[in-house]
Amino acid sequence: MRFYIKDNLLIPTKTNPTHAYRIADISKTQLNKLPQKENYPFNPSLQSTLQGKALLLDEIPFSQEEIQAHYENGYCSYLKGIDKNARNKYMCKRCGNENQELFASFPCARCKEICTYCRNCIMMGRISECTPLITWCGPQLNQDTSDNALQWSGTLSPGQQEASDKMVSIIENKSELLIWAVCGAGKTEILFKGIEKALQKNQRVCIATPRTDVVLELAPRLQEVFPKIKVLPVFGGSEDRHHFSPLTISTTHQLFRFQQAFDLVILDEMDAFPYSVDKSLQYAVQKARKDFSTLIYLTATPDKNWQEKCRQNKIDYVTIPARFHQFPLPVPNFQWCGNWEKGLNKDKLPASVVNWMQERVLLNKPMLLFVPKIHYMEKVKILLQSIVGSLETVHAEDPDRKEKVQKMRKKEVDLLITTTILERGVTFPNVDVAVLGAENQIFTESALVQIAGRVGRKKEFPDGTITFFHYGKTNSMVSARKQIMKSNKEARERGMLLL
């Protein structure tokens, strides 16, 4: 797209006259918002689509002519999609990318120039020097959620209650809080009162998580306890992701499309891949917040930098060292199993692993076995078929992943062999868990803590075993066990355990 400028107005043109410009080549002063004409009959549907968003024209289900009319009357703005910083380097205004290696140029059919685009967020639709981002600058939607009381009759554990109260007070102050809660602490229930508080203050709320399956799991749970409002799940391919909602549950990737949208952002699993290593996703979370807003971080396994922030009181935080059922966390057992990789190449499993399996088959216990690499899984499966009656393998690219996990939940599978894809977000009652090759570098401290957290999650089955089979202890293994034991010690000292 190109614009020509007439009487300080940007006029889109599909032809390419010499006096028309790409959005990237227009000065910032000429991109200023136009005065708002208060009697203009703006389109409420366009308002609902654009408020708190910065979208490409292709993403907006309205004609270019209608968007232009709203722009000329001061209700929409055009922003640069690709800009240059003070060092004359490219920056993507949607995802914050400033890595010059993640920009590329191509002969553009729209602007008839060599046009630079951002490769970092290409999966959200191509954003280039000639594609503007369109935002809403008219009146804000009237969100009246002041009478939306929480419809939940459950009770919180002492640890949950402390975190819930802290969250409510932080929302009053509009600041930041880290909730450091062990696996199985019941983080969702902790959020209920805080969300209710924000909604009653007519604040717009977003729960952001790295994974689509968490969005799909959380949306119906929150819809159940807040039945008077429409809870909006937002993920790649979700049909109504452009709608407005006072309570949105979104993948962190979809936050690229939001801008100055939310009064309260709750970031779930802040330590999870890819959010933990992707600066553009971290940028997206900050961009989606209003300037004066609340940010709640949720994690069971903060990294060392965040743990240090807590020790130095550089962030307001609250810890929940006990699970909601108030039983201690299962502590990992370390079991040396020799050079298991060499054994696998000779079609042999370590005797200690075989014995572990046989014991649980006799007890009719479901089992979860983590291995470090996909190519080991089928070999392990073949070697265990004569021992375990029903077993499956699952990994991130497995097209039948959801079905296999569901079969495990229904007890149709005795053993599920998996990569770290199931280190978090799944609950199998009464399961025992093992890690083969726990010394592998993929099993970081946080991954091992999360894996251990699959055991004993249900009140009916609060214990179980977690075993790290290894060919040499690592710092990650030792640190993971120490972190779990420290949580149990803190929970006991604070009177949060029944035992």
C-alpha cells in the first residue's frame, strides 16, 4: 500500500504515482492522530474489532474505504509496521524484533519497491515497510462488569488464600507480583478473586500462556465461574479471536496483535518455552498492557535470575510451598543405570529400569517415562512390549498426541513414553514417573521439577514415586531435588502440611 498526502490527510492509493509514499517513508508528524469529530456515526463493530489492537488491513473484516472514513474523522490511526531506530536499524513495531538478521527484503508487488519485512513474526501475516498497522483512537467501549460476582463455592488452602489476598491488593495498587507456587498448588483457583476484583472495577483482563492446550483448558473453567460474561479464548486459528471481551485467555504469540489493551495481565508459566527464551514474546506481553496496569507472573519453577530477584526483594512475590491437598511433594530418587545409550544400541534396557517397570505392572500402576530424544522412544517401546501390556509413545509433532494423552487419562494405556512435551500441564491420577537419562542437558532444573510435579497431584492419590535414572548426577538433578525438599521444609514450617 502507498499513501499520498493531501491537506495533512493520508490517502491510500492502489496505483503508484511518484508523489505517493510507503508508510515507512512518511514522517512521524504526518502520522499524528487527527482531531476527533464527535458527531461522526462510527461503526461499533469496527470499534470492537480494533480497540486495544494493532492489526494489518488484511486482518480487519471491514473495507479499506470504511477504515479510511474512520481515520479521516479521527477514530482510527495508521502506524508504521516497520520503522528504523536511532541507529538507522530496522525494528518491527508488532513484535519488537531488532535483530537485523531476522529482516529480509523482496520485490513487493504492492509498493513496487524493494521492501523489507520482519521474518520473526511472519506466521502472523507479513508486515513490511509498506504495510501499516491500524489502531482505534475513538471512544472506548463501555465495559460494565461491575456486578460480575464469582460463582464458585470451593475453599482455598491456607497457601492459596494468602496468594489470592496478595493478588487482590496488588490489583488495587496496579503493580507487579510473582506467585511462586509449587506444581499442583491449584494456581487457577488462586486467580478467581483477583479476576473478580478487576472485573468489578471494570478492568479488562488477560490470562496469557505459552501453550494453546492451556487456553483450551482454562476457558471453560473460567466461563463456568464467571457465567455472566463471554470468556474469549484466543489462539492461532480461533474463529472469534478478533472480538472484544473483558476476560481474554490468549497464547503469548497472539499478544502480538494487542496494544495498550489490558488493565490486568496474568502471565501463566512464565518459565515455559518459548516465552522464557523469546524476547519478542516478552515484548508482546508488555505491549499488550496499558501504561498503568497490573502484571501477575505465575510459575512453579522460576529461573535463577527470578529467584535472585525474590531474595533481594526486587519484586513483590508470594510463595506457595504446598499443594492444595496439603500433602508433601514427592522427592526424586536418584538411580544409577550405567551407559543406557550404549545398551539401547545393543537392544538392551538397564536392569534397574526393567525392574522398576515390572514392580509397577504387578501393582497395576500407570507409568510415565520421560526420555531425552524422540529417536529413543520407539526402541524403548519395542524393548518394553513384553513387559508392559499397553504402551504408547508421544512427542510434540505427534498428530495423535491429544488422543494418546486422553487414553492415558482413561487408563487405557499402562505406560506412556514421552519427551519433555508432557513435563507440565497434564494430570494422571496415581501415576509413577521415571526419567531415563536424567543427566541429559535437556533435563534442566525447571524441567525436572516440573516432571516430578506430575506425581501425587490428586487428593485421592497424593503420593507416588519419581525416579531419575542416570549415568552420572548433574547440577540440574541435584538442584531440582533441593528445590523440592526446600518447598516441603518451608510448607512444614508454615503449617501448610497435614503430615
